[in-house]
Amino acid sequence: MTYFCMNPTLVVLIFSLVLATPSFSSGADPQMQKWQSGKGWGWVWGKDDEVGSLNEMTDASRLAALRLATQGRVYDLGVLYDRTSYKWPGHSPGEILSFRTPEGVKRQQDLPALINNNSSKTAWHSCALFINDNVATQIDGLGHATEGADDHWYNGFKEEDWGGNWGPRKCDASTIPPIVARGVMVDVASFKGVDALPSHSVIGVEDLEGALRKQNTELRLGDVVLIRTGTLRFWGESGNDTEGLIAKHDSAGINLETARWLVEQKGAMLIGSDTSGLEYGPRPEDTTAYRAKYKSFMPVHNYLLIQQGVHIGEFHNLEGLSKDKIYEFCYLCSANKIKGTAAGFALKPIAIK
Amino acid sequence: MTYFCMNPTLVVLIFSLVLATPSFSSGADPQMQKWQSGKGWGWVWGKDDEVGSLNEMTDASRLAALRLATQGRVYDLGVLYDRTSYKWPGHSPGEILSFRTPEGVKRQQDLPALINNNSSKTAWHSCALFINDNVATQIDGLGHATEGADDHWYNGFKEEDWGGNWGPRKCDASTIPPIVARGVMVDVASFKGVDALPSHSVIGVEDLEGALRKQNTELRLGDVVLIRTGTLRFWGESGNDTEGLIAKHDSAGINLETARWLVEQKGAMLIGSDTSGLEYGPRPEDTTAYRAKYKSFMPVHNYLLIQQGVHIGEFHNLEGLSKDKIYEFCYLCSANKIKGTAAGFALKPIAIK
Amino acid sequence: MTYFCMNPTLVVLIFSLVLATPSFSSGADPQMQKWQSGKGWGWVWGKDDEVGSLNEMTDASRLAALRLATQGRVYDLGVLYDRTSYKWPGHSPGEILSFRTPEGVKRQQDLPALINNNSSKTAWHSCALFINDNVATQIDGLGHATEGADDHWYNGFKEEDWGGNWGPRKCDASTIPPIVARGVMVDVASFKGVDALPSHSVIGVEDLEGALRKQNTELRLGDVVLIRTGTLRFWGESGNDTEGLIAKHDSAGINLETARWLVEQKGAMLIGSDTSGLEYGPRPEDTTAYRAKYKSFMPVHNYLLIQQGVHIGEFHNLEGLSKDKIYEFCYLCSANKIKGTAAGFALKPIAIK
Amino acid sequence: MTYFCMNPTLVVLIFSLVLATPSFSSGADPQMQKWQSGKGWGWVWGKDDEVGSLNEMTDASRLAALRLATQGRVYDLGVLYDRTSYKWPGHSPGEILSFRTPEGVKRQQDLPALINNNSSKTAWHSCALFINDNVATQIDGLGHATEGADDHWYNGFKEEDWGGNWGPRKCDASTIPPIVARGVMVDVASFKGVDALPSHSVIGVEDLEGALRKQNTELRLGDVVLIRTGTLRFWGESGNDTEGLIAKHDSAGINLETARWLVEQKGAMLIGSDTSGLEYGPRPEDTTAYRAKYKSFMPVHNYLLIQQGVHIGEFHNLEGLSKDKIYEFCYLCSANKIKGTAAGFALKPIAIK
């Protein structure tokens, strides 16, 4: 047996190199810039800010998040959209229409210069879409929700100043930065022992705490928190909800108290779920009392988007993560870059483990 | 001075832990599954395959790519799209239209149940878009280009079998997997010492080799290769090309020979640039000869998309990378998930360093 | 008292002038150009024809029709379309979207040259529509229906020759000439003594004969025949069929035998009704036998549009005519002039009495 | 030879019967209900009125107009619209997209119940349109133009009360009644001896008077007055203005003084022309002075639509009437019936002689 000897300084150096990055992924929270315990954020990023809590991301926080990926396994959190996909009925319908097709290009004869002198008979497919910006997997921009007689949104931008004909001119979805952050999936459906939470289920703080305890995960400041109701197990290929199961379970969600806890106590930087709107929807018979109490038909949206500057993730498909019991990962999402849109839509965020 | 001695097995163990991942990022090429030198790929992934060369991605290759990010700095490679954005004139125009606005929701009075009993006067913005699937920053799906009397695309899918009314039913953009790979930016404009390559510039193999040599970067199998012409320095806020500068420089690009070298010699898994179509466009007076030689008005598309199954990246904004002289990075792109679309559009791919 | 005497020749002359036109409206059928009893029309107008039976209109026939208007009273036969209007579910949905609004024009600040130097604060409304060409009150163009392995329509135009990307390139709705003809409303619902014909009612020849007899109207060659089922009494403001009454009654209509009688025996130049498709729709349990017998899911469309070249009128509102017992009138319709559309849509045909 | 004698009362009676209708077409003006010489109309029809001067139409006036048709000859005043048609650049672009095609219906396999059991292989064409409501041949609704800090339109309807998300909720184009009226074409281009009036030509009162004198036509109260500049001789098949000729001549039109003369002195019920906007557009160098004088970039629109309640006809094709020297006719137009649209668009009005 031979021994191998090295200078201890070298050993330290090697270990430093090795551990420099994992140090972020093993517990230490990155320093928050503006978040305050018991308060969260709010309009704290300057009067021109359109980004909100996502301003907390730094190179260091992103690097730490990337280091959570230890296997390179990717989970696609997006759901497939087509003309039949379930959506909240207040949004416009959509069609993906063939604009050019190989046969059509040749028959239409509107581009003779392309079609002639083309011995390979080359042509192409392209589509023209009519589509709403609140469909399939989304991240709501901070200009999505408004409140008050002055119809203001996050950071006090008002309709009379920043409205227009082509979507809000402040805090549209194109201002959402690429999101690279620690993601945590809180599997409430599994915690409750159900395939999917029943209609009109309120997800309370105790449900999140219980689920986190069960799955042995802790929330950290700056997390992307994704809450699983199980609703998307009914999405099928493209969300054609012929049996009404998506609509049925879609009303399960967090209430305002839970949202406040996540932001003010836990510093969640983005909160999402596998439903169309994240938040609890009351039964018809409970609606009047609910509105009287919360003053809004979507108080969690008012709180997160307008008051706190916290983006909302919707219709994130958490089924794969649940099946594999993956609760902590690197969350990556990069919304499409279309000026005026109120939300990033038909997205394909990913979780990397 | 004291020495520190350890069992060599332990040392090997430590080094194995340390180097397990970095081994990919420090030189060793991941094993390719199907690529062959001098041949590239082709229809080698089975008769049902819709993914092409992106099948080469593995957990290991993704993890290696992620490890290229050593600082957590993000470069947004997407360009902002709006109604005025430059696009190839053969594509349909677009509008982002306010569907609901705070004032409109209240005035229209079509949703009394929402608007009444709403003391916070909550409302919302949402948009309906009419948009082409070949705008702004794109990744062309393998169903985009077709050739032959049978109008087939990648893997032999034919229009008469897999066409339809709502885009191609095979190899639409929703089949593009999330892309996590080593990205290399080849700064041809800087190599040539110009702000942007002149109109109708052919980028040859020697240009790529020269630029790579100058910037001290090597290509590896499975790379996402992004070639900079400088065209997007003229994008401005949203590509409203009032002075024609985008259109002018947009005709610079690679030719078929360069594409073949990248795929067959270098194993490029995805090839992109900062123009609308990646490939060289001839001058009007050269067009007839060009078509006679290459048999197509877009031979690089035919070769990459149809024959090789290699996706194309378009209008990737490489200005930030060029400015910071970043040539190697982790490339991340996750195309929107809309059935039938021929390309991922208005994307926001990112490079992480 | 004085008498006034005139030459009888002069009197005859005066009466001739007076009566010259009414002669058309009082019984004499205009000479048909191509119609044959027992056969109707067919592809008899030359190989390039896109107009079909409407070729029968002449200056004389139009003048005769105009002379049926003896009071100047106008009946609007169109129904109001909006985003909620009932339509056959196989058609695309629609939205009428504000493109420019007074506030939006001013806030968007994209047209400073217009908005500045504008002391009256002038602005405007305009809309962008996403709309199907088979909605509300329609006239089906002869390119709407196709049959055969070669997908041909009226006059043998085939998809491989005359298809394209933007609607049929032959017999689109823009080829429908302005229609000025004698209109006859056959009030089958009144004849049957019902508000509206029950679901899946077949309107047979005997029903038309009975109704015509009851209302003391005769059909003449070249008529526009409009058949009332009563379905549009459920249209309400804009056809938002929340109770399903339109859908329910919409399946009442003529069968192939009735269509043949109208064309081959009576020379009807255009046939319409107050339903979405004119023709009888069988009950689910009768569908298989129906299809086996007629070889098509819409045999009246095949017969009229493809084989006879007779246009079809749909969702013509006949409630006002029925209420006032107006059975003969001047029918006027001038379809919108949009290249490629398969039907004139959201029309406002009128009956003048 | 015998004489025929009759009681003069009887003669009068006969003549009355004979002439009852022609009396309108031979000189006697129908009684106007609200028009006042020197004042025109204005907001005189009651606070809920959305119809304006078209309220003047009566059964008698329509019957008189119909009697102007003495031959049954029809002139199609509409121009064909497609994706390439010239329009004012401030309007949204358009596409007519194949929604269903025979091949697509069969390949898409989304409607198996229709396609199976269909031995005739029946299918269909339908289109989905994205289209602006201010294209091709139009009649501007009274809600199109707005003015004032309160953004009001005709009859004082204000945006804050009657705006919404889907077009104006008062005076949209669906409120335009079917128009049946005496039409007069004033051929200013012929009067001036030119093919088409030069760019930026002002059509003054003296031009109309001169043209009317030359063509021996008189204006009467309640007329539809159509003014020919000759611009539409450049429309070609579908207005693809590749040489800029439509744009060039489109700036010829009437000024405010001419509009006032037509309404206040002549009682014109609707005023139209063969340009996109009826009114004179100044040269760039004259624009500032023009705006300072008239306080609006479209003073004729302000005056006619907002202040007088007189609809405007645009892009009416008068070439056929000019060629045949037809100056007086029955004008018929029935705008599409789409709630919220600001104008009737892509219309096919007709002149019957």
C-alpha cells in the first residue's frame, strides 16, 4: 500500500473549488435586497420599476439555483395548447390557422418568384394564430390586474397614463425577466391523499406547512413556490375538458391569508400552481360573502400582482414532479417577448433536477 | 512545513466527485448517440421521430451545459416583438389587441357578476393576438420546410398524411424539447471588423474557422452554434425597420457548404444566427444561378430541417454576448407549446455565463 | 260642368306606359335562359362560370322584381352578429376587438402627427375583427361545398387546381352578383300552426305546397324562395343561445326531395331559410341510415351548391314578414366583397314591399 | 273616328293613380322631417337616436327611389377586398385564412362523425378572417369619429358611457338602416377633364355646381351624393397599390365648406366618394395651417358624422357610372350587421338604373 501525500494548502484549494458553488445549494439563503419579514415587498423598487420581486434575482442567486440541478433531468411544466384547450371563459377563444402550406403556396401562385426555378419543389408551413394571452401555462405580468377608481396596477401605473390600444404600456409580459431560481413544489394533493383537491378547496397555510413537512422541504427566501392541486392530471393531450374535470378542480387554490404568509413570512418571489388562476374560487352560494370580505373577485391577484409586485404562475404542470417526488429544483422560465401582452402564455417552463 | 497524507483511493474518490461533472465542461465531448462524422444525422431516430438531432441531449449533456454557467449572468437573446417588427414579407402581419381593459370591463357591462359587489373596483388587462408563428426570435420546427412532389418534411412525413387545417400534425414546434446545451457564439462580424456584415454576404467555413480561432473557441459535438452577422444591432426597441437596415443586412448568412461542415464535421445540434433566416440570400442578379445550383430558394433550410433534422435558430440577439466577448455559455430555450405551429416564435432564449 | 274629351288612342297609350312594368309583376314569368323543367340547371353556363343559376337575372327580371315594391316598406332579413351568436360548432369563433379608441389613440402616442395640433381633440373608433365567413345571415357561395375524391365543387373546379391558402380561388363569395329578384316567403311554421318547427322536422314538398296554398302564393321561375321554420324567433338580440332553443329548432329543414322539387319543377334560383343550414338534420339515431341513403352529411348542399349551381340563403330572419303576412316581395341582397370567402356573412338582405 | 269623353274628375283620378309614384321621381322633393335649410340636421332626432339623417327615409322616399330604376341595370359600386388592398395606414392589416378545406377536413381527423359514413366524400371550404372594419367600400357609422375632451360622438354619446372593449356601444354600423334612396353621382373628374383629380385637390362648391351643370343633374333633398375623383380607376383587381397611384389620388376630396353646402343648402342625406376618406388631405407643408384653421385632421368627418349625423360613403366605385354617364339612380346599400363595428366594410352597394 502506498500513500499519497499532498500539501494541505493544495487540499484546501481543491476543496474550495469543489464547494464554492454547492455552498449556495446547501442551505445559505442569498441576501434579499428589499424584502422585509412581515411586509414582503410592495412598491419598493423605484417609481419606474416594472419588475417587482423578480428584481431579487442576482447572478449569485441564479448560480445557486442552477447548482440545484445535479442530474440534468428536465421536467417540462408546460401544457400543450390548442383550439380546444380549457381556459377561463372570460378570455377570448383561439385558432391556429395554416397561413401557408406546401400545396397552398404552389396553388395560390402569389409568389411566382419563389415557386418557379425551384426544382426541389421546396415550400413551407407557417401559421397565423388568433390567441389570447391568458392561455395554457402562464406567468401573469404585473400589469394584468388593476384596482381602484383610477384603475391602477403595480407601482401605481394608471390606465389614463399607461393604457393604450394594444395592451398595458407598463409591466407588460415582455418586462418579465428570464427566471432562474430555486423552485419548490408543494404537493398539497398528495399531502391530502387525493388525486386532485375537490372543487372550491381552500389551501391554507397549514396545508402548505403540512405538505412541506411531509415531503421534507423547506421554503427559502426568493423561491418560486409551485403548489399542486392535481388539476392538470385532467389536461390530457391538450386540455379539451369535455367531461368538465378541469373546470371542476380548477377552483381549488390558496386564499389571501396563504398568499400573505408565502410572501410576508417566506419571501416567495413567484407563486404558481397547476390551476388557471392559483387562487381559491368560492362556491356560488359563498360568493357574496367572499366578495364582501375580500372586496375583490380575485383578492390573491390584487395582493400579489398589484400590491406586492409578485408574479403569478398558472397552469404549471406538476404531475411529473409529483410522480417522481421531486420537491426542490432549478426553475427556469423565459416568457415570450411580445409587447403589450398581459401575461406570458403557452409557456414551457422547466424544472431541472 | 507539514505534509498532509492521504490514502490514494480517497484522493481518487475526491477527485472523482469533483470532476464528475466538470469533465463534460472542460473538454471531453459527450458521447453522441447517432451522429456520424462526414454524415451528420438524417432520418436516423426511428420512423415516428419528430425531434431530430435534439434527441442527442441527455441528462449528462444538460448537466455539463449547466456547469458552463460559472457566474449566473444571463444574456437575453430574444428581441422584442410588436406590430411594427421586421419580418420576412411572406409572413402574415400581426396585432396585439386589448381584449379586456379596466375601463372596458366596467363599461361593457357583459360580466355584471364580476363587476358588481367589487368594492376594490378590480378589473384586468388581457389581449387577443393575431400573430404569425415566424416572428421575432424563433426556432424553426422540423415541419417548417418541405420539399419534393410529395411535399414531405423531416423523416418523410408527407402533407397528404400529416397536413391538416391547423398546421402540420407532425414535427410542429410543440415537439421541440427544452433545449439545454453548450452554446457557442461565433462572432463573424467582429472577425471581419465590421458592425454588421454587408448585404448578401456569404459566411463560409473559413469565416467560421477564422472567427473561432480569433476568439479562441472550439466547437464540440452537440453544440448550439450561434453565428453573429451584427444585423440585430439595428433592431432598436422592437424592430421597426423604418430605415431598411435590418432588411439590408438580413441577407448575410451561411451557405449550404457551411451548414454541411457544421453538421457533418462539427456535429452542431442546432444552428442559429441573428438574421431572420440564418442563410445567405443572393442578390437579385445572382438568384437564377443560385437556384439552378442549389435547386431551392432556401437550400440551408432544406438541408438542416428536412434532411438532417437539425433545428434552426433565427433572430437570436447576440449583441450583448459580442460586447462582453462571451463565446461559450449554457444555452437555454424552451419554445412555446402551441400545437400546429411551424416555429417557436417571439421567444426569449437565454445564454448563461 | 265641362267635359274633357280625349282621343282613345292617347288613353291606351297612357295606360300602356303605366302598365308596361307591372306586367312583370302580375303573372308573366321572365324567360329562363338555361333552366329546364325536370332538370333544373347544372353545369350549363360554360366552363369558367362561377355564378350558376343567378346568371338568370336580367335587367328585365330585376325591374320586374323592383316593381313588386309598391309601398317602399323594408324588412331587414339580417340577424345581428356578435361574439356570442349561435353558429354551427364546426365554424371558428369570433371577436370584434377595438383597434383604436379615442382614449387609446391619445394614450398610445404612436401617431403624434395626428394627435398634436388637434385642438378639437378629434379621435376615432375602429375595430379589428376575427370572424368566420359562415356566421349570422349568409349566402353560401358555390365554392363552399365539395365532393368526390377530387374535392371538386360547382362546375368541376377542383381543389388541386383552384384551392390555395386563402379560400377557394373559384366561386368565392365575391362572385355572387347583387341579387334583385322576386322573393317568396313560405311560412311553413304558420302552416303547421306552430311557433317553430320541432327539432329534426323534415319539410317535404307537401308542406311547401300546403303553405303556399294557405297563403295564396305561387312560385315562379327564378324566385328566391325563403322557407320559414320559426327558428329565428329565438335569436333575441344577437343569437346568444343560452337556452339552446336555436340549436334545437335549427335542425328543421328541407330534404333532398324538396330541394329537387324546388329547383327542377319550380325553377327556384336561390333557396333559403331561417336556419343555419337550410336542410333537415336527422336525429343521432337516424344518422347512419340517412347517410347511407344520401351518401353525404349535407345532401341538400351537395345538390344545390355543387350539382345545380344554386346558392343557399341561411339565417334569413323571416319573423317580420310572417307577422305582417308578406309572402311576395322584392328580395335584395348584396354580399360583402371579400376575395376567398366561402359565403357572404353577417349580411343584411332586405325584402321590400 | 269617335271620341272618347270622360269626366275631368275621372281623368284626374286616373292621372293621380298613374303619377302617384313617378311624381317623386320627376321633380317633387319628398317632405323632409327634420332638415332645415341653412342648418342641416344636427342632434335633432331625440337623445337615444343612433341613425341621424337616415331617419329621413320613409316608405314614400324609398318607393320614389326605386322608381328611378327604369331599366333594371345594376352597377356594383363595391371594390374587391383582399390582403393586399390599399387602406389608410392607420388601420389594421387583414388576412382571409382557410379555416377548413376539403383536404384539411379529411386529414385533420377532428370530425370523424362527419367524415366517416360519407361515401360522396363531401367536405367544405370555410374561412376565418382577420379584418379591419375600415376597408374597401365602406359606410362610416356615426360612432366612428369622436371629438372633445369627453370623446363624444354623434348625439353626445361619450366614451366613458358608451365605450367598451368591443367597439362603440352606440351608433355602431349595425344601426345603419338599409339605405334605399335617390343617388346622384357628381363626376368632378370628368368635369375637370382628367382621369383622376391630382393629389391634394380640393373639391369646392363651384366644382360640384359645375359638374352638376355639365351633366345636367340637380341635387334634391335626401339624396345620396357620390362624388367622383377617379381614384378607383387605379384599384385594379383588388387594390394592391404597388405603384402608389391610389395613395396618390386618394388625397383629393371635399373640404368643410363643400360638406356644409351639401348638407345645409342641399340636404344631402349621405355623402360619399371614391376615396378612402371623402375629404381633402393637405400637402405636408400645408398641414399645420390646415389644422390650425379647421382644428381637426379630418374636419369633414367631424362635421358630417359627429355634428350633423350624416353618414359617409367611402371607396364607392363610380367608374361604371361615369363610363355610362349615369348620374341619377336608385342607390341601395345594406351594411353588414356586426355589433360594435365602426363602419360597414367591404360592402357592395349598388346603383340601379
